[in-house]
Amino acid sequence: PPRYRRERALALRSSSSALYNNLTVLCPPARPARAFGAVHGTTLSLLGPEGPPRQLPARGGSALSTPLLTQAAWCELPARVLLVLTSQRGVQMYEADGSTLVFWHALDVPEHPAAHSVFARGISAAGERFICVGTSSGAVLVFDIPPKGTNVTLSEVLEQHRDPITDIAAEQGQAPEGAGDLVTADDSGTLCLWSTGEEFTLLGKIPGSGCTCSSVTLWNGIVAAGYGNGQIRLWEAGTGQLRAQVSAHARWIYALDLAPLTGKLLSGAEDSFVHVWRLSRDPDTDDVEIQHCHAECVTDTQVCGARFCDPSGDTFAVTGYDLSEILCYGPA
Amino acid sequence: MSARTLPLLFLNLGGEMLYILDQRLRAQSIPGEKARKDEWTDVDRKRVMNDIISTMFNRKFMEELFKPQELYSKKALRTVYDRLAHASIMRLNQASMDKLYDLMTMAFKYQVLLCPRPRDILLVTFNHLDAIKDFIYESPGILNQVDETFRQLIETYNCLSDGEFQLIRQTLLIFFQDMHIRVSIFLKDKVQNSNGRFALPISGPVPWGTEVPGLIRIFNHKGVEVKRTEFTTAGNYVAPQREGSFELYGDRVLKLGTNMYSVSRPVETHVAGSAKNLASRAKENTVPNPLAKEELNFLARLLGGLDIQKPAAGETGFRLNLFTTDEEEEHAAQTRPEDLSYKVINIEATQEPGQRAELSRILGELEVAEPRPGSVEKGEDLLALMDGL
């Protein structure tokens, strides 16, 4: 029997672009009611429960040429929530409702375009007081976020990746001993495991095999990674051991999300499908388990964003390329 | 975003343009012996194709094209195709040019969307080039030019990673975002829905390098596989047969980018935008747009490299109609929704006098003499011809 059904569609002012992880959701209690954000070209469309939908533009261009956004994500830290936008020019950080610009970091952009594109991509809160942002050079920028105000500083630059960063994820459950609490992923499929703090420490590296890892989550020491060949792989964060391999999608995976209270995993891809899986660990053998729970086909749409809208994974939302709506699904 | 997108965009759009022009020229051509002085013949058609192709693959032009650069606006790119389409004795009215551009862009958007792997965009490009070589196989000089570009494509793109190709694909999809013009040949083949969106199949071969979805494999902490389970979905996928060739010659396997037009399938477009599209497009067009300085530079460089042939003294330009009758063309021109007009670039609106002068000079050089007064344009008797069918 189906576990979910389509509930409603929220109208966006503009359609979503084909970018990895192109949906961000802010849930209660961080916000009174859910808010959504999706990128369209040079702007971020924000949908909240109160007020009309708003749009935030990318910064750093000239009057006649605006840079393209690559991603947007709400970062929830204990002291505050910031809305982070990445683009071809740099990193913009706003208060959660998008009203005030808190911080702007400009990337080093060459005078004339070089063969290798320059952009920031990959956003995550980390270690209770940092926000990490990836770049096209493979460098990961670590920003130290004060509990209030605009005094954000660049605390560290992590240089372990040689290919453009695609996604970054923080541990959403309890990290086992020695497992690290942050994972970064890149275009070549290489995954790096980190322990966060005053200084970030590289704990391990899982080499890629040339297949892009476009989306990644970390939960109870299990890395779930989505790849360009449609596979989902589960890795042991502590040892770097492959624990599961799923032929999940027929096309490039664009989004993964995890519900920390239940271990449900959501995947969305260019093949029009959104799947819900359940991760677990066998207490005796310590084997990782992954079961398929539900499949949803978004007809004639290449999915580019998928997020759970509650920590148990009872509801989720989806965006697609050229789609001017956010599709919401709830319990059947 | 990717600075390597332009050559692929230009060559594939150019390829589609040639397919359409070839089909329309064939549809409107008359056998050589029967033709009057003012009618299209096969010889005329080949000449037009040769002229346009040799202009497109001009070495200096290709050099400019392959330089790393951002994509420019649809407007700026349209200007280049306008010039290209007029690189020979053929003339197109605004309405026919609009329709041509609509068809070109929707076709390539479809191909980009349906490419199994991002890397397959290169195979689509090779399909277009293979067909272009067929158009001019009798002209070794032009064939050489095309092969040169082929080699440059292989050199530039074959070594790129899948991630870099996906970035190119994402850049192209941003360029094509929100375009939902309905094309009758797509609607008939059920490749496009009546709302203008493309049908995305959930069956057929999976991309090369992807497995058919369904298998879950579990490994223990030593890396030994301990369990296999399966899941099923509505999709109906099969394994792919073989990979297409990325060499200069070879079976591309992929059909995207091959010629889908033929003389018996006339192509119409419907350009009614939906309400949603109107909102986003209207915004784009209300701001008076002096061309960005970078776009002007781009045009000056590209068009400067175009070596446009002027018709010899005594020759007249011949008009090609992309619609079935002159009246249809006229009607299309009058009823094209404001939000879908490709406003041809207004050079005078630019701020830079030096820039303006340079571009005007280049564009001036490209102007071809108008038909002599008194000569009959081939297009005018098309109506009579159609009545006779």
C-alpha cells in the first residue's frame, strides 16, 4: 500500500533550475510554519507562510549581468538560523527570513573566463558554530558564525578535494566513536570525512571512481551518497567501508535528504522518480540495512530538489526543472 | 556557468537550422528544367546550404567560438543566426526567422533534456556534424573546414569528466528554461504535451554506465556481500546495447540530433505563451535593454569573423518562407505575442560610441544589396504554386 500521497502544490514565482539539491526547507520549531526556497537562474524564490513570496538576487555582478546562483540552504545553528546562497561570484548569508544581508564573501574570479568555471556550491551548518561552503576549486571554506550580528569570519580553508565540491553534510544523529561529524563530496565522487572544531581534522577519504557524487547525508556514522549513475551507496564513516549499494535510479541523482528520527532517506533524480528508503543498523551484526519504502513518479519532470518537511519523514517536498511549483507529499 | 558551453550550443542550434532550411528549400524547390528564372532549383538549394555551412565553419569564427566564455543572452545569439541565415542568396522575413529560431531552440532543448548522460550531448553534436558533412560532401574545401571543427571538438571535450559535462548541461538548461513553444511535429509524435512540456519516458535503455534500477546489495564490515534484495517501480527499463562512438567517424547509436524533418512533414509552431510564461517573460522585456558591453564585444568578435558572401552583381536575393503561405507568414508576424518577440538588437541604444561604430561597420559590411527594382522575388509566386497543388 502506498505510504505517501500527493497533497498540494505551492506556486512559485518562477520555475526551478536544474541544479543539485535545489530545494531548501525550514521547519518548525526554527520557524512558526514551514518555509521553502528554490533557485531560478539568478534569484532565489522564497515561500513562507506569511507574506507574499519573495525573491533574493545573486550579488556581485555588474549592473547588466547578474551572476547565476548554484544553491541555497538554511543553516540551523544552536544560536541562530542563517540563509546561505552560493553563486558564481561568492557566498551570501542572510537572516533566516531573507530580510537582512549578514555577510558577503567574494570568490577570486579571474578577469577573463578560464576553461575551468569558478563558483561556490555545497552548503552545511557544522559543529554547532560553523557554516561550511564548497567551491569549484575543491576548497571548502569554513566560516565562524557569531551568535548575533555580522562578525562572520573565515576560520579555515580545507584543501583535500581536487574537483568541484558538490555537497556537504553534517552528522544528523549520533556519530559513533572516531566517525567524524562532517562529510564533503565532489565531482569525482571523492568523499572526505572530518571532525569539526577550532581546527577541522581530516579523518578519512573515500576515493571516487570518476562518477560524480551530487548529494550526501550523514546519520549515525552512515554516509549515504547519491551518484551520477543513479546509484545510492552507503559507507561506514569510521572505516570508509562500503556497506550497501543500490541501483536506485535510471538517471543522475540530484538530491538526497534524511529524516533523523527514523532514518528515512529520500532520493530524487532526473529519471522523474522520488524514492523513500529506510536506513537501519542490525544491532547484532552491525550490518547496515536499507529498504525501499515508497516510489513516486513526477510525470515528465526531472527532479532537482527533494527534502523531508519534518524530522520523522512523514512529509516531503519536491522541485523539478522548469516546474513553477513545489510539490508536497504527506501520509497516505 | 560553464565557460565551455557556447560551441556546443552554437553548433547544435546551427545544425537544427540547417535541417529546417534544407527541408523548406526542398519543399519549395522546382526541378531544374521546369524552373522559371524566379524559382528555386536544386542548384539554388545546394548553393544556399554550401554558403551557410562554409560561413558557419569559418576558421576565424570557430577560433572565437571556442574561447572560454560565458553564454550570452538569447537576443545576442539570435543576431548571429540572423546573419548566418542571410549568408547566401536566401532572404527570410522577420516572421519566418522567428519561427526558424523557435524550432531550432525547442529541438535542441528537447535533445539536451533527453540525453541519457550529460556526455551524450557530445554525441548529439556529432550527429549534427555528421549530417552537415552529408550536406556538403561534394565540396572538399568546406568538408575540410567541418572536419577541422570536428577535431577541435574532440580535443576540447573528449577528456572532460562527467561532472564537467553535467555543468555544461545545467548551463544549457538554464538558457532554455521556461521555453514551452509547441512544435507540431513534436506534438504529433507525442514527444511534447499540449502544454508545451516534453514527455520524459520512464522506460527504455538506461544510460551507458547505469544499472537497471531494482537491486539492493548489502556488504558486511569485511566488504563481503551478504544479502541481495530487489524493489520494483513503475519504470520499465532495460540494459543499454552499446555505447556510441566519440571518434571522428563511427556509429553514434543515439538518435537525438539526427534529422527528424522530411519534405512530407511540414513543421508548424504555435507560439501562444501560457499565462505563467507571460509573467516571467514580460518582466524580462519591460526593462529597456541596451546590450551589455560584454555582449557587444562578443558580437563584434564573432561577426567580425564571419565572412559573408555577397551575391555577384546581377543576382537577386530569393525569399524563403517558413510558413506554407505568404498570408500565414504575415499573420504570424502580426499576432506573435509580445512576450515571445526576439527583439532584434537595437545598436543605437548602446552607450559606447566607439563600440557602436565598430559594430555598425561590421554589420554594414554584412549588408547585402537589395533585389533590383523590377525583379520578381521567387517567394511571390509561391502562393500561385500552392494553389496549383
